[in-house]
Amino acid sequence: MRTRKETKQSLDEEGKKSIEEKGEDMFPFGFGYQPWLIQLHGRKKDTQNFMNPYNNCIEEKKIRQFKGKLYLGCFGEWLLLTDESTTETYFLHLTLNSNLTVHLPPFNRKLFEFFGRCVVSDSPTSPECMVTFVGRRSNAILYCRPNMDTKWIKVSLPTDLEQNCCFTGQVIRCKEKIYAIHHCGNTHALRVVAINESSLLMEDSTWTIINMPETVNDYNWHHLVASGEDIFLVSVLTSPYRGNPTNYTIHLLETSDLSWKRVKSIGGCVFFLSGIHNAALPASLAGLQHDCIFVVNVKAEGIYRICMQDQTVSLSSPLNRPKHKIRKLFWVMPTRPWEKKHRNLNNLPHCIGTNKGHSTYFHKEEKKEERCKVDISRPWADMPIELVELLLPRLSLFDCLRLQSICKAWNSLSHHVQKAQVYPWLMYTENDSCLWRLFDPVYKNEYSIDMKWLGIGDDLTFHYSKDGWVLTSTKDYNSLFIVNPLKREYFSLPNFNSRRYVDKDLSFSSAFSSAPTSPDCVVVILEITLECVLQISTWSPGEEKWNTMSFHDEFDTILPCKPVFSRGEFYWYRRGGELLVLNPYKKTRQVLEVKAPIMLKPSKRVMECHLVDSGEDLITVFRGRTTDPMRIFKLDRINMVWKKLHDMGGVTLFLDRRTTLATSCLEKLCRNQIYISGFSDINHRKRSAFYSLETKEYHPKKHCNLKAPMNCIWIEPNLMTMPNNSKAFCTNQNWSGINEPNLTS
């Protein structure tokens, strides 16, 4: 006689077998009421993955109509698919009803490879429907009317646009016009071609050229998005090794004069970008926070979520490492009104109310830990001041800021803030704010510092930090200065004529040897031109201009890592993995034959490398995907070889693509850890993210929703330079009975 468990398993297997035989597997719960990302697997696998951006859930379903198909676009309740084998192209209704399928004229397989995305003017069942494909690496357009034409009609661009130019395949439709990104091969410039849809039916077509904003030509990915009657251009810069987004810009097209205006909001909407078909959805319909962008990148780990409000990027949902094309990943937008019964209140961080366009979020209430009852029979004032002085080096800055509020007797403590125990902080900026955030990953406290005194605004970029000083620039990279946010001091550098040839975040790298108040300070900037010429510029305090040296055939179009100053010289990797050494005082340069322990080819897009100075040792760190362990090596200067490290002897690293710091940590829990520039934000309480050399794992283990600020850098706070009564900090913590420090006036 079978047990209840065995009976249940038997019924489950029979039900699963019945579904497989009939092909009746249904869409996941909530399909049609929220956005979903569908991952096709081609002919080799019968199932598909449905990814939920709300709760990072991936469900595997079997939809027979999706097997062996490539995705061309989603238009309302219709999917435009093509067969991977026969290139048969047709519209499939989301009800999967075969009677509603609308077939298109036969598509030549060879011709299909040269055409990218498409737009549809109306419902496929309408006689006015027009399907338009824009070329990819070509200068032509294909269109047809499914209910009228029996073949595809090809339209070529005018002759004055055909000189080494081609479409990139990116296209949208807005107000009966088609907008497509066009690439000029001679100047490597991008532009947008606007085409009147009705003119395609006539011999005299109307074309309008819209120049791109100059600031976006250096970005990797460009997405045109139509949101209502507005047209947005989203440019996303990704890491050449790991493929994760590192920066972005958004421009709005002014239809009056066809010019682009940079914006910091997308009108309370949510953008869904997949590379094939982009969509915009009001945040109230999506049930998500407004001004967010979801980007699908198959060369990275999955779906990334860019939050414009706090300028952070996070991995929203991982992908099952697809080996296929981007045409097998696509977004499906909601087609039915959002109903309350379809909200899963246990899993989804949906908004429950709005106030002037801003969403309010709810979270599960966490159980409060019972506080230990402490019986204090004697007042704190009875503690000898000498004993309190001994405790100061063991206290965090947060505790030292609260110290004088404990009792009046402790107000006589001298330099209590300077004696606090501090480790590197993650400094980052948010949108439309002159407050710079300072996150302490060890003690998990956060501070804010007012930078209005700088008088430059919030549109800044951090490049390098050392001894509490940060090399900063404006967005155009021409205005450079070194600022100490704690001392409220800064040094302006001479104007730097930046060469805008390739991606700035990839070809522009900088560092300095010591604080600018030191006479030995040297600032070095490495920049690569399009011709792969390395420009080395140096500057020291007192000089009125930059000293520049040029070297040929040293690099590709990117720099493998940031330079680091160690033992009086700057070190960085060459293209082939050798170490380049620059002596800024003797103006000499040499190449060390020691090779990098891991190949540095960016085409692999697997590992990013870092060089770190840990006192007497030069360390290199290689970081891959979140599922791969970090690899750490130390340079043996005697034998000139890299030796792998399994233990760092109590040293803690703070890793970032701009600056990596090494420090000895007194806290035992922080030793042999590598902190990364990210944190989890649960109930507005930040938790640090790190990699442990002992467990060989990342913490937290789930990297989904781990936020990484776009513009951030590790900084070593030098509290000895601060006045004792400084009130530069505003803690983001609230406590009862203690006066919170105010911002600097």
C-alpha cells in the first residue's frame, strides 16, 4: 500500500506527463498583468524561462508555439516571431490561438541577417497595418502591409547618406514617424534619421537628419525609447570585462528644433530595454518605483536595474548564461488592467500609494530583538576621563560623535573625533543633491556631508582617491581639481584638453602619488586615442600646464586597470599583461617582463583586474562574475613572479574600479575580506557587501538587488586634519535622547 507522499508524487508525475503530451503548459501567474522577460532556448530545448523583475523569480514553462523561434518585437497583445530554421515570419497573439496568427510575406534568410528591429503602425488585423524593418549594417529599409502586399518592398537611403554609413538596427515609431540610429563610418559619429512613414509608400521619401548629443558618442549601448509623444535616447556604458552598466545618460528630443536636452527624469515611467524592442510603461501601471530602467545584457549576468533617483545599479534577475542571440530575449508588457488580486503582497515590493508622482513602498515588518536590560548603578560621569581616553581609539566615528552627549563631564575630552577608529568609506553622490554620502562598511553607518561650499554643483565624476583627497572632474573631463571633503579644501588643476575619441571611463585613467599639499605630489593621467596612442600627462603643484608624453602601440582602445603608486613609481598593466613602470620624478619609463597571472583580453569579458599598494607589497586582484571566486596575487620582486595568495594576513581590501585600498583591520570579522562598492538596502538600512577569502564566497550570497552607486569611490578619512568640534557630518541614523549633529553651514 502506497503512502500519502508516494501517492502525491505519482499524481504529480502523471499531471506533468499529461501536460507534456498535450503541450498545455500555461503562462506563469500574473502574466498579462505585469512585465515579464521571456528567454527562448531555440530548437534544442522545449521549455522557456519567464523572469519576473518584481521578485527575481525565474519560472520554466513549456510553450510549444515558442520552440525554435526568434523574437522580432512585441506590439500590444501580438508577438512578432520568426522560425529559426525556415525564417517564416508571423504575428502570434498572446492567447496562443492559431486562428489569430497573421503571416507576413516570405523573408529571404540571407536578407534577414541584414535587418535588425522593426516597428508596426497598427494592429496586425487592421488593413492599415504596416511592418517596417530597418537595416543592420546596411543602408536599406524593408516594409510590407500584411493584408495587402505579397512581398517585402526595399527602400534605400539617399545617395548623400551612403558614404560608409549604415543603420545600427535601433528603431522606434512615434507620431507616424520612424526614428532610427545611423552610424557614419568615416567620423565614427552617430545620428538619428527621422522618416515619415507615409513617404515610404511614395517614390519621394522624406528624410530628416538629427545630430546626436556630443556627450553620448562615447557610450557603448544606445536605446531609443518612445514614451507617449516623447522620444528618449538612453546611452548606457558597460564594463568591457564584466559587462555590467557603469554609467548612463538620458536625452529628450525637442521636436520644435530637433535638438536633444539632457534630463534626469523620464517622467515617472519605467523603461524596459532589451536591445531588440524597447518599451516604456507608467510606474503606476508597472507597480514599480518610477524613474527606473531595466536593461537586459546577455554578455553580463542578466537584467540590471538602474535607479535614477539614487543613481545606483543593481542586478535585478540573473540569466541562465545564454549562448544564443539577443533575439531570444524579449519583454512582454501588461495587456490587462492591473488588479489588486494579482498583487502578491508577500513577495512583490509594489507601491501602495502615490504622492505627487512619488511611490511609497511597504516591507514586511521585522521582529524587533529584545533589548538586554542593563542595570546601571553608577552614572557615566563617575568614569575617569583617563579611562575614556583609552577607549577612544576603539570607538567608531559614529560613537565618537555621540560621546559628548552622554554626560557633561566628557565635554572636556580633547580631539575625541580625531581619535576614532575609522576604515575606508564608500563615498557616492545621488541625483540633484549637493550632499555626498559616506558609507562605513565595517560599522555599517552612513554619514552625509554638505558640499555646497564647493560651488560646482552635483554634476561631478570621481576618478581617484588617496589620503582623504579625491581627484574629481566635471562631466566634460576638462575641469579637474583635487578636493578634501573633510578639510573643506580643494586645489584646481590646469585645464586639461581631453581627447574625446573613445569611451572616457575606459580610456581615461588617473592617479596621484600623495596629497596635493605635499611638494612631492605628482598627478598622472593616462589617455588613449582612437589610434591606440598612449598619452601620459603629469602635473605637480606649482606647474602651470601639463607635461605630456606619447607612446605608440602600447594598448588597445581601453586601459586594463587603474595605475597605482608604489615605492615612488606608478604601475599599470600593458595590453599584453606586462607591467609598465613610470618614474614621475626622473621622467623615465620601463617595461617589466613579468606577465599578468591572468589574461587581460577584454573580448573574454570575464575578469576585471585591479592593482593595489599594500605598503611594501604590490597586489593584483582579479574579479569575475558573482559566481566566480576572486583571485589575489602578490608580486615577488626578487624572482619577478606573481604568487597566489590564499591569506592576506589580516589585511582588508576595499575594491572599486576607480580606487582600491588596503588597510590593516583591528576587527577580526573584517580580516581577509574584500569589500566591494555595493550594499544591500533593506528597510532603508544599508548592509555592506564583501568577498571572504576564508569561505571563498560573496556576502550576501544573493547578488540580486545589491545596489552599486554609479558615481562612487573609496576614500580614506583622515580625521586628524579635522577640527575637534567639526560638525561636517550628518548621520543618517536616528536615536533618542541625543542631539544629531547638523550639516556644515
